[in-house]
Amino acid sequence: MHALGWSRADLVTRRDLDVPLEILEPLARRREAREPLQHLLGEVEWGELTLKVSPAALIPRPETEVLLELVLQCLRGVAAPRVLDVGTGTGVLALGVKAARPDAVVLATDVSEDALELARENAARLELDVEFVLGDLTANLAGPFNAVVSNPPYLPDADAARAQPEVRHDPSLALYGGPDGLALARRLVLEAERLTTRLALELDPRNVRVLASEMTGWTVTVHPDLTGRDRFLLASK
Ligand code: GLN
């Protein structure tokens, strides 16, 4: 479809299939070299959204759609909620919230200028109004927020040595969170204390219950991903 410039409907209805090999072959060679398909296509479909992707930010993963559902559940019944997405990357979670809840005031941070540029481009393409702020974690933003959501870098650093070739095309900054993977999530929990009474996180199944047990003063629930592994943490005060 990408090489032909066809839509899904074209694929079903058209019979004049004449694949342009001069376009397809270089793509096939890049894929053979284990470049992620999403980088070849330049975009990814994620929930209802089509997002531009690039090596500047993590390719949005399907499991993160569950995190969006969890944060939307937190916001049910709250009029004009104020929401913060920490480490927005492509902008996926912030844009997902704004698309589902047009009444929300959505802010999003990232420590990478290149990621924010991509996120801003995604917001413009989707015509969604999100405020993007450059900075570390919550970037000293002022609360209160009705919810803070984040899919922080959460893999243990040692995982880098056995990462699939495709994963090496994601920025390391987006993937790795220190020796046990929790360095950034721990700092975020501390910053969230003064900003919100609801925090929704995606974490590694190996460490989600570790962080949950450290979060004294919060009421914490753990939620599975689509494969049944502990992946999300919802905390409220
Ligand atoms: N929030 C973005 C996502 O969920 C980026 C996450 C990250 O880079 N760790 O895809």
C-alpha cells in the first residue's frame, strides 16, 4: 500500500496492481537490515490516531493504548480536566487524551527538543490543541492536574545488550531507566506528589509491583497488558 500510494479501499477494489519495484526494493532492503517498518512508512496507526514517527522518539506501542484507557477512566465525570503527559515522545498519550476529551486542558513535556518538534507536528496534523513544554520530567510545571500520565523509560539498562535490532532504532533516552529501570519513575512519583492525586504509569512487568510497594501514601492498583502481564500502575490519593 505504501509503495503504491494506495489506501486500504484501493487494495480491496483495484485490480491494476503494478508494484513499483524501484520504490519497493530499497524499502525491502532497509527492512532486511532490521529497520522498523514504522520508520520505513514514516507513520504508525495507534488507536484512532495516525502519528508521524521518526528516530527522534519512541515508536508508540500497542500496549500503551491500555494506558490511555486507564487515564480516560480516571477522568470520567471530571469536567474540563487538566492532564499532564510526562515524556510525551511523539505526543501519543497527550494527543490520545485530547482526541477523546476535547474539553481537557492537556500539557505534555519531553526532555528532547527533537521529540517535541515531532510531537508538535503530530498535534498540528491532527488539529489537536496540546501545550508542549521542554524539560526534565514534570519540567517544574505548576499543578494541580486531575491526572498525570507517563510511559517513562523503564527498561533496566542491562536490557540494551540484548535488545532486538529494531529496538535499537528507538532513542536510548526513551527506553532505559537505570540499573533496575525505575530511576525515572521513582523521581516522577516524587514530583507528582505536589501536582496531582492521580498518577497513571506504564512500567516493566518485572518492576511494576516493586514501585507499587514503595508508594506509601498512595492507593495503588496494578493492571495487566493485553498479554496478561502486570504493566500499568494507577495511583490515587
Ligand atoms: N509517551 C511516549 C509513548 O508512550 C514516549 C514514551 C517514551 O519515550 N518512553 O510512546
